[in-house]
Amino acid sequence: MVNQKGGVGKSTTAQTIGNWLSQRGDPVLFVDLDPQGNLTYALGADASEVASGAFQMLVNQEPASTAITKTAQGDLIASTPELVQLDQLLAGKHGRESRLKNALTPVDSAYRYIILDTPPALGSAVVNALTAASTVVVPTQADIFSLQGLGQLSGTISTVQQYSNPGLTIAGILITRYNRRTLLSKQITEMLDNTASQLHTKVFSSRIREAVAIKEAQALRTDVVVYAKGSRVAGDIDSFMHELLKER
């Protein structure tokens, strides 16, 4: 999940995708690269009790196998607050953009999917995630402020595709926290289409509505898909996941 704007639903989307895949029976590994640790919290892990996580894996190059924490929702490489120092500590290091990819390679065969959650900044964590990823989902809200920064994201993705991950694809732009009572303005619709064109991708026709059930599940630190089962937002999630997997 990548978007330099905060509050657009990256961590929520990462949790939702992973929960949905896990419920289908797929082995999933979550990787939380955001110093805020929202995904780590939502999955029920305690960052203060994590002996080894994403920071140790990227900075100290500890094996991914030693950084994995078991949670009720699946395996997790947790965030810790030290990740805020990542750009500074990796500056000038040879191969710094490939550290995540190299760390995950030995454990890759144990999982059908590895879900990467990134911070709202185009720094070392995002570049490492893009270098390691095969596919990117770009969550956004349908408002001007959420869409303005996506042009810069396009440049970062293009650079990564050129220099460190030529096989990287953009699955699409996902509208999250969607209010069906509010019509998308012509300006926002055009911005979405233009951004999708710059990223050589599309806007998913599925949209994830704003839902109390998702917020409650995260507050309770439980599986979003199970908690929201039978709700309208569960239908949104199913629609999006089928659309996403059809592209793979």
C-alpha cells in the first residue's frame, strides 16, 4: 500500500486485504514499515514487546525469520518507533533500496502473499517496499487534498521501475472511506483518471465505503473481514478483492 498522504486508508486496506486472503486459506505475512505502527496495533501486536521487527531487519540486517511475530490474524513483521530514523541511518549505504527485498527472499516461499504497509512519506521505507513488491495498490480518498500528492508518487514509482524493480506493476487506485451520498465532482474524477494514466493503471470500480464496523474491528484489534461479515462494507471488500485478484 503506497500513498504519501496520511489518513487515506493504507493500513486499513493492508489489514483488510490480508484478512480476506487469510480467510480464504492463503498464508499471509504482514510487514508494517510505518513508524506510527497502526497496522501492528490493529493486528494485536505490542510494539514495546517486539524484540525484532522491521527496523532491526532493515538497519541491522537481521534475518526476516527472526523478525516475525505471530498474531491471531497472521504473521507480522512489526513496526517500532525507531523506524522514524530509517532515512538517516540508511543514507549513503550501498544497496539500501534492496534491503527489504533481500531480507524477505528467504521467507518468501512460506507465504502466498506478503502485504507491505508504508508510511505517508516518499522515503527509504517506501523505496524499499516498491523495490520488494510485485504489485502496488494505491488507496486514496475522493477529495482534492488526498489526490494532490499522487503526481509525486508517480515519479517515485517510475524511478523504482527504471532502476531497481522493472517488473513492478500498479494494480490500481482504490477509493476508500467513500461516502455514497457525496457525488464525485468532475474535477476530482478527472484528477483520478489523470493520475491513473500517469501510473499506467486504472481506478478500481469497487470502492470501500466509510464504515463503523471497520473502525470497531481495528479498535478491538480483530479480523476486519470476520467482524464486518454480512455488512454492506463486507460486500465492498469482496467486490474489490475479486477485482484485484482478477488483475493478477
